[in-house]
Amino acid sequence: MAVLSPYRLPFPPNLHFRRRTQCRCSITLPSNGGARARSAAVLWFKQDLRIDDHPGLVEAAKFNALVPLYVFDRRILSRFDDEMLEMALFALEDLRKSLKERGSNLMVRFGGAESVIGNIVQQFKVTNVFAEEEVEYHLRQILDIVEETVEQSALLDEKLKIVRWQTPFYDIKDLKDLPDSYADFTKLQLGITSPVLLPALPSADLKLDWGSLPSMDDVKKFMNHHTNVKLKENWSLVEMSTASILRKKLSETRETNNNGMNFKQARKKRPQKSVFVTQSGKIVGGGTDSVLNGLAAYLRNLEGTARDDWQEVHERLRNAESREGASFFALFGPALCLGIISRRRVHFEAIKYEKERNAGFLSPFGYSTATVAAAADAVCSVEWYWLMALKSLNDEVAFSIRIWRWKGHLVQYTVDGEKGPAVLLVHGFGAFLEHYRDNIDGISECGNQVWAITILGFGKSEKPNIVYTELLWAELLRDFIIEVVGEPVHLIGNSIGGYLVAIVACFWPALAKSVILVNTAGDIIPGYGYLQFSRERQTSGAAWLGARLLLFYLRLNIRSIVKSCYPTAAERADDWLIHKMLRASSDPGVLVVLESIFGFNLSLPLNFLLEDSKEKTLIIQGMKDPISDSKSKVAMLKDHCSGIVIRELDAGHCPHDEKPQEVNAIIREWIVTVESKVLQRSFL
């Protein structure tokens, strides 16, 4: 297999090839003419639905025959919600039109990608299959399956090559040169490469069956027909709307008919050239030209315009600006995720407009408009986390890192153990999945399958410009259990992570086999009555300033703060742990995460959240916790949460890391007990 990558040794001009085995040698494909001119290539579109700035298409176009291909593979489409499916169909329609205008076409097929591509490889004597490199675990799995299948089935004298291409952004020759710290990375002052031009394409064979583009109903029928019905029925009991759950549980009498508002908005007459093509009318979509038009309007928000379509963008921008700059990803995030436009193209257009405003120059004091800053900063941030994810997949680390995309953002996780009861570990504020460094193996070794996640905004998971709330993180955990784990779990959370898993168990009890709270955040409120809770959060100038002061304080005092959380084993607050925390503190977006502290709403008491799961709740409490009064908390839990099990330990705020062997033994014993009760009930 070959990989087309900008992050290896010299490549012309934006491309280079490497082997998946990570060998240092490069593979040079034949130049035009000779063997290449007599061979055919497949370009497999997945989440790169464009012809603009497409390095894979540039290289594939050098072959004598080219089959551009899109496969409706349920394993890929299953991660899309209805709006993303709708977006993809619009993009595919435009992609086929653009290819036809250049004498080519788009082949459309349904089924498993390995089967479809394997058949095409044999039918057309294909020697090279071009596919974009991926970081998401489920997509990498599909790529590997395709590679193994087609290489085994290829009946050619020349060995078939799977070419994994990337769109270079920063001029990095080797990912090993990528610093762990974003602060160190910015010191390199690497240039950003320019978009590539599309060359002439090989003509399409008109006699071929290129396939018809399906309707939304066709795609939904295909997906429903291939869905695991039993699993779907099991998850049907999970109520997905957090807002509706809160209304029900908190007994609110007045409800806002959000569905009605969305319907009216969707039915509202839109401009003829509207870039908001989906029914919701909230995100920019269509083909690349449509998205570029929307981007042009977005960047020029400060300019007056008589164009209805641009006025519509400006209106949506204002509605999506939940915090400064958040509107960019809210409007353009789905188009970026589907590859309708490249990150490099967005940056190029933003900088071009900035130079137009400044007589051809870029100011050293920052961008001249908030929208240019939002667009440029967003794609640079997304690229940084994509590079870190790709590097993490190849690093030699204690745990095999996997990547999951949630609402367009990259989230890191790991899993240990192939079978047994599923266990999900959730870290506290400022931590990451590796904070369970001695728990993952320790819990899995007795026959459990242990999952650990770095939630959005922490560690090496992405830190997007959004408003972070405890409900958002709880929804992330809910979706992770459903999409990735695929079965109910024993939920384990430390500090704020404990509060999050308590919300999950309360709102979606079908997902939780049991709950283990390790020095959890949250209060016990005796005799709580009507509870006030606001889903909406507002950012403020005080939060902006507070986040910066807090970050400065934490960087200066991180070692002493962490050590204070390990009163009986200060050596566990080692250089490795401190370095990990300091590294994350320089990531783009970290200040936005810290601002969320000033908007947290932990007013839902623990005794309320645990009301329906008390009999399956274990509290592990380090009694020397410097952050909270452990004695008082344990007493309140005993008085107001009857039925829960409490284990008191001679430890601080992070007993799972301070005394991992002792905590692991408690957790293993607990899981065995709970599982035996579940088994007993199944026989009744």
C-alpha cells in the first residue's frame, strides 16, 4: 500500500507516498506515459466531496482511465444524522455535475466498500485506488478491510496500490517533527500551503453503468434495511432529548415548541441562491461553489450588501454566535466534515480577503474583522487536532489511541479487553483518559472490557469554540455509549466526571448498569423541591478575564495543586502527569474551556440524580480530599441517599490514581456483584 502524504520526505509539489508499515523509503509512481498511461485508477470519495483543492484527484487524473466512485456504505453513513445525509446528497449531486462538466462522471454504488471496490478493480484492471487518509477509528477499519480485500482479489501482474492521500496544510516533512505543545508548534512559524489546481480529467466511458443518485427516502430505506433491528429496539427506550427529559423530570409547566419554530423557519421563503439547502436552514451546504459563496458572505459580514443570499448568511451568523467566533463552525462545520470545502481553501480565502482590506498586507497585530479571525483560527485549530490525532495513532504509547468524531469534533478514547462487562471511565476537569493509567489494565484483567475517553475540551481531544456545559458533556457520553460501545456500561467518573456519569444514569438509565462515583462533584440537597435549571449559558466579560487569570495561575502552580490532591502518595503526581497537563494548557481553545467554569450549573443535586439508581451506585471517597469536605459529604450521602454503597479511603481527590490497586480491587468486586444480580434477575 502507498500513502500520499505531505508529512514525510520530499514530495512534488504537494504529494508524497509512504507505506502503512511506516518504512522510511518513499514510493515514486510512474510519470505520465509508460505503465501509468496503460493503467486505470479508482478515486474513492468518502468525506472529500469536492474537486476543488483535491490532491488525490490531481494525482489520479494522471492515469489513462479514472473511475471516480462514491459508495453508500452503511458503516460510514450510520454516523450521519438526517441533516448530514441531506447535506451529503446535495454535495454528491454537485460533485457529479462538476465531474461531468470536465468530461468525467461519478460512479454511485450501494453496499460494502470492499465488495464494490473489489469488483471494480477486477472489472477495469485497476492498479491504484486513491482514498483520503482518515483518523476516525471506524473509517480506518473500513480502509484496512478494503485494502486487504482488493489486494487479495486483484488478478493483475502489477501489484495493486492503495494510495492514502492527504491535503497538506502546514509544510511539515515528517509527523515526528510535530511538537506535542501548540506553543512550541507556533514557534516554528510554518507556512501554510496553497490550494492545488485541478488538471484535465480522463474522459468517462459513456457505456458504463454509472448508477443513479438516490433520494433521501432511498437512502433511509437502505439504512433501515441493513440496521441491526435488535440493537435498534434496545436503544429505542433511550430518550434522546435532554431538554424534554429536563422538562419531564423538573415538572416544568411551560414548554417552548422548538419543533414548531424549526418548521416555520424551514418553510420560510429563502432567497433563490440560498446557501442553506437543508430543511433546517441552519447550516451552509450544497456544492463547493455554494459553500464558497456562503464563506464570501460570512467574511464580508461588516460590509453592506443588497444580495438576499448574503443577507441571509449575515442573519444566520448573528443567530449562531453563541460566543465570539462560534458562528463559523456552527455554519460551516458540516461542510468541512464532509469535505465539500478543504480547510486549506477556507484559510486561503480568509487571508485573500484580509489582504484586500489591507492593501495587500497582513497586519502583525491580528485580523481586521472578527469573521476573518473566526474562519482562519477555526481551520488552523482543526488542523492542529487532526495532526495530533494522526500522530497519536502512530505513537508508541501504553494505550492504543482511537479517534471518534462527535458533532464534527475529534475525541480520543481507548479500549482494553475484548469481551466481558463494559466499563466506561470518565476523568475529571483538566485531566484525560491517561489519568486512569493504572486502572484500565487493572480493571480489564479480570474479564471486563474497559473504555476510557478524553472528553471534548481536554487532553488531546479537540477544544472547539463552543459553549461547554455539563449537559453537553453528558450528551457526548450518551452518544459514545450508543455509537462506540454499543451496550450498557458500568459508569465510573472522578470529580466532575462523576457528576457527568450521574446525569447520564439519571437521564438515560437504560445505558447504565451501575454508577461508581470517585470523589464526585455535586452537592446533596436535603428535601429538594422544585429545582431551577437553565440549559442556556451566557458568556461574559468576567468569564473572559477570569479564564485568563485562572490559566496563568494554574500554569504557575500546577505542580503544587496536583500534589495536594495526592496526600498519601505525592510521588504519583509525577513529571509525566504534570507535563501532560501543561501540554494541554497551551492548546488552541483551552481558554474557552476554562470560561465554562464560570458558567457551570451543578444545581441538580446528587440525591436527585441518583434517585432511581441508588441500589446500583457505589461511592468511593478519598477522605483527605483538599477540594471538598469529605466527612460532611459522606454523612450527607448516608442520610439522604439510602441504598448506595460507600467505601472510604485514606486518599485525596484522585484515589483511583493515588491508590490504583486498592481502587481496582473495589471496582472489580463491585462489577462482579452487580453482574451476578443482573444474571439472577434474568432467570426469574
